[in-house]
Amino acid sequence: MPTMRRVRFKLSKTGLRSPLLWIRHHGFRASDIFTASYPRSGSTWLRFILVELLAGQSSGFKGVNLLSPDVGEHSGAQALLPGNGRLIKTHELYRLSYKKAIYLARDPRDVMLSEYAYEKALGVIDEGLDAFLDAFLRKGVNPFGLWTDHVNTWLDAAEANQCELLIVRFEDMRRDTVPCLKQMMEFLNFPVDDSAIRKAVEGNSLEQMKAKEKVTPQRASAKGRFVGSGSVAGWKDKLTASQLQRIDQYAGGAMARLGYAPAGDLAETLAEVRA
């Protein structure tokens, strides 16, 4: 199984995906809305809460995957949105068929660390963190391309009025959860009161999410676990000054577009402390 998983993972990062993507991106409705994000950015947590608010029932992995399916698995999805619209998840770079979406962004330093831990536990990579970081910044570490390209394609589309886009940062959602979700529900044309949002948030805490995963283990889980820690700024304790400077060099522009400050002086401070 580990060998086959590695082979499938490597093939998923090649041009062989192109015909599959073409097939998957058909059958959308004008009223469909997407939840878009680069992997390991908190989209599972977001979808659990949104589905619970839209469907008016407690959410679990089976129900969420049916009610808010991946792009390509949307043909039979139940319409949860006004106008017979569906809530569809995508990790892909922007495509012209995406007309309205919530884009969940997360600090790439935390994204990279989460993706590294996930792929390592999944058994599809052997390299150390430093080599993985270089691949994350310059080559791509999963089927969805570079984090910088992902961010830029979506933001460029919004600026060109190709897509109606609501950008939400994971860190803001963790800090001000209710206001962020209220804004998202209004964007979905499905406003709800604060008490319903608080109830949905409480029902999908990190502990509750892990408990739900035990009930319904996920196929793409790493050692039986798909739900991560959801840390904010965990990178400050794990990355070296040199690594932070490389991230600023290659991803600084995209980070700035989302309001993430470069490490800058922090990198120099870390170098002094760890010298």
C-alpha cells in the first residue's frame, strides 16, 4: 500500500491530471458557490460549520462530503443555497468556471509545516524539512501547484472581475470566528443569527472534529488522522532564520497581497538567539 500510494501521489503531480480536471469542471450552475483554498488551510473546519448552518443539522464527515462535495463529485449534491445552488469545495488554482467563491487563506509558513507533517505521516515523502521547503517554494509539493501561484490566480481573477470573491484568512477566523462566519453567510445569501453561528462553532471545535473523525475515518488520513492542530503562527518555533528568509524571497509578494507580514527582523532575531 505505501508503494502504491507513493506512485499515485507522484502521478497526481504530472500533466496526467489535465484530462481529469477537464472532466471534473462541468455541470456547474450559475447559483453554485465554491469554498476555495490551498490544502491544509482549514477548509475542512470551515465546510463543517457552513454545512451545519446551511442544512440546519449537526455535521459529520459523511454528510459534509455529500452536501459540500469536492469539485468533480458535485453532480448529485443537494442544493443548500438559494436559487438551487450548491456549495462545492475546490483546492484547484482559479479557473474561469469559478464565478463566486469564498477563498480561505492561511499563512504559508503554517501551511507548509502542516503539509510536510501530513505527507510525512502519509508516507509519500522521505526528505527533510529544508528540502521540502525548497520544493514548496519552487517546485510544488502536491497536485495543486505552488502556494504563491494558487493565491495569485484567485486574487488576479477577483481584481479582473472574473470571480466574485470573499477572502477570509484562517487566522482571522480563529480569532474572530462569529463575525467572519456572519460575513460568509451573508455572502452566501443565507444570513443567520449569531446564536446559530456560536452553536455551530461549538459543535465543530478541534476536539469535536477529532471525535467525528474517529467515527468516520478518512481515506486520505495520515496514520488514521486527517484533522490537524489548526495552529496559528506555529512556524515561529519551528523555522530557522534562513528558512524564513527564503520564504520571504519566494512568497513575500503573495503574502503581502493577503496582509501577511514577512519575517524580516524576526529572522535576524532568531539567527542571533540560536547562534
